[in-house]
Amino acid sequence: MIRVNLIPPEFLENQRQRTQNMRIAGGAVVILVVFTGLTFMHIQSTVAIEKDLRQKESALRELDSKVSKVTELEALRAASAAHLDALNGLISSRYYYPVFLSDIEKGLPATVWMTELRTQLREDGKIDFTITASARNGDDVALWLSRLEDDGKFSNVNLGQVNVGPNLFTFPITGLYATKKM
């Protein structure tokens, strides 16, 4: 059998050229789709990173406001501490006698009252004192005496002769009050 080729060679060349162009176009479309997909994924990750960055910046602004409040509170605490130190310094540097009387009053029972107080300020800043007092019962005398002895500022506390009358005890107490020298 004889074959006769009735198709002109130019036509076959055009067909081959067309097929090759289609393959190139298909490859270009595949490359374009891959590139577009990668670009979309990149954009999506960029948007996610920007969203995360905005959230972290928002959290940072919240923390900055809290840090500024903490800083203000620390400054206020420092100012309060300085004020308290100044007040304590003023209180501790008061005159001897108001401090002395305040310390005596702290230990004084309610049913004991002083009738006489004599003091002598010594050069070393200590105060010699003699107190004449009265009380309703002997237990209150003993309580006051023990409170004075237990207080670290009083020393050489001595109870003199106790005079017992009807419902009344009269007694002297002598001692030494030590405070810091001004």
C-alpha cells in the first residue's frame, strides 16, 4: 500500500508550532499560578504578622501605662517615706520633758495619779526623777512599777515607803530616765 501524504508540510509545521506554543502557554500559566499562590501566601503571612504586631503594640501600650502608674506610685511612696522620716525625726528630737512625760503616761494605770513630779536634767542627757503618786490599791502600784522597770528607757527605778490610808496608797518612786542627747 502506498501512502500519499495530502497534508502540506507547512500545515504540519504550523500544528507543531501551535502545540509548542500551547505547551509554553500552559507552563507559563502554571508558573503564574504558582507565583500567584506564593505571593498570596506571602501577603497572608505579612497580614498575620502585622496583626500580631498590632496586638503586641497594644499590649505594650497597656504595660507602658501600668509602668507609668507604678513609677508614680513608687515616687509617691518615696515621698511618703521621706515625709514619715521627717516626722519621726521631729518627734524624736522634741524637748526632753514632753517625751519623758509621754513615756511615763504610757505605763500609768488608770487608778494611779501623780501628785508631784520633780526632775533634774543631767549633763549626759538623762533625767533624774522623783514622783509622788497615789493609787486605789497596791496591785496598781506594783503594775506601774513593773511597767517602768520593763521599759528600756527607765533604770534604777525604786519604790519608796508606801503609806496606806483608807482606800488610798501614797508612795514615792525615784529613777533615771535615759533618752538620747539633743
